Amino acid sequence: MASRNAPGKLRASIGLWSALCIAGMSVPAQAAGGDEEALEKLHQQIVALIGEPRCENIVHCRVLPVGSRPCGGPAEYLAYSSIAGKREILEAKAYEYGFLQEEINRAHGASGTCDVLAQPRVACVNGRCTLNSDRR
């Protein structure tokens, strides 16, 4: 019996998907404003999750690539501490942020200089993880 109903369910799913796609195409300006607000909220969540990146030595410090530049690569890097144990959550939020920023860039036709933002080194300075962009 389930196989008899499958084509009907498939047609309904395709119809719903098509309607959502058409609806999404008709309101890009409204979606863009909401996306930018969502992007800001995600960034705030990432910064809040990082909190004060405490360290006892450099092994506790990590670099988190965040965002997406118009030509590719991360928009920024943030230092965080492994002591807090939130790596998986931070990486998931950073991935979501990058994906959303890429979509916004694409929707706005954003362009950039296409220079690559080099990944900085981390350091543990006065018990706090920091970034050092000096690449010798």
C-alpha cells in the first residue's frame, strides 16, 4: 500500500518545493534584510560562545575562521580557547555564518579585491588567547 501512495506524496513534495522556490524568488529584498539581521545575530552568538578565551599556555588557543569573502576564504579570524570545550558548537556556528554570508554576497552581487586573508597565529598572552598577524 505504501508504494501506491508514494507517487502522490512525491508530487505533493515537488509541488511544495516549487511553490517555496517561486515564493523565495519573488521577495529577495525582504529576505536580504532578514538575512543580514540573522548574520549579525549569528556573529553575536559566536562572540558570546567564545567569551573570554582564557589559556594557561598556547596549547589551549585555537583559530576560528569566520565568514566568507566575496572571492572565497574567511572574512575574519577569531581566537578561542579549548578550555571551554565548545569547539564543535563554535565550528557549526561559524560554518552557518559563512554559508549565510556567502548567500548574502551572492544575492547582492558583492565583489572584493580577492586578496587572501592569511590565517594568523595564536598566542597566549597574560592568560588570554590572542591573534598575531605577524607572519614571518
